[in-house]
Amino acid sequence: MVVSLAKGQKVDLTKTNPGLAKLIVGLGWDTNKYDGGHDFDLDSSVFLLEASNKVSGPQDFIFYNNTTGGNGSVVHSGDNLTGDGDGDDEQVTISIQDVPSNIQKITFTVTIHDAESRTQNFGMVSNAFIRVVNADTNEELIRYDLGEDFSIETAVVVGELYRHNGEWKFSAIGSGYQGGLAALCNDFGLQVG
């Protein structure tokens, strides 16, 4: 049975699914009618955070140019340039038992590529979601539909997996940012230009 979450809700993942070993985290979105003459390219990124809520270095920032992290425990599917079609637009596979012990949170974000120069924002995006699937059974365990409550934001922290008392939990975040990927990177301890 799928657990549908609202913004701010948290749910046990490994405690309620004993033996869960491998996850697929799917992220999807649609763009509203847009006639600005530019491509509309959304990108998912993953930050592997230590207890300080910061990455230990660039290797803990997983995205289309660095698709594997956490000693191979987190793998990004690569860049989907259009977001066309149904289902997941980008996926991240996680072997949760292999995530290094210093990683306390796995944070999932979506940003708009070149949002400022293309004058694009999340007010132009609809049907955004994150879902967590048991990779071994293909069963969808958790789904969080973000809703339409964004306007000028160019980045969104969608959700996070986090450790709690030796178990993994999932939290529906849905928090918007201005400043795109650079703002997220700076918040999570990566210095970018």
C-alpha cells in the first residue's frame, strides 16, 4: 500500500518494510504551457549530508555530471532534458545498507537549468512528485505530490531520507529556493561561483 504524504509529514521506511535493501527514488514533473523560446530542463540532484547538514565534499553531490556517490550506494539515472511523458523523469537508485555511516541524510532536490537567463521558475511547473519504490518488488512505498504552491522559486528541496535510531525514514519537504542550484550548493556546504 502506498503512503501518500503531505508537506512536512514523515514516515518510517525500513521499520515498516523489514528487509528493504534497495530503493528507487523517482522524481517527475510537467511543464505548463511555456512559449519563452527556450528549452525547459529540470534537473534532479542529491546531496549526501553528514550530521552537520553539510556534504563532506564534492563527491557527496550527485547529479547528471557525477552520477555515483556514497561509495557506489547512490546512483543517478542521468539527465532527462525534456520531462516529456508519464512516470518518473529522473531516478536515483539507493542501496540503503551500503550508504556510508557518516551520511545521515540523503536530500533530493529539483532545479531549473539556466532558470535566470531563460526567465523560468517553478510557477511554470506542475504535477511535480517524488516517490520511493522497493527496487526488488517494484512496489511503490511512498509518494509525495508537491502541489502548485510555487511561483518565483528556481529550486526545490523535494524530500529526504534520513537515519533515525538505526532506521531510515522519509520526510516530505517541499521547500522552495530562489537562486537555483548555486543557492542549494552553498547551503549544503559546497562553494560554487
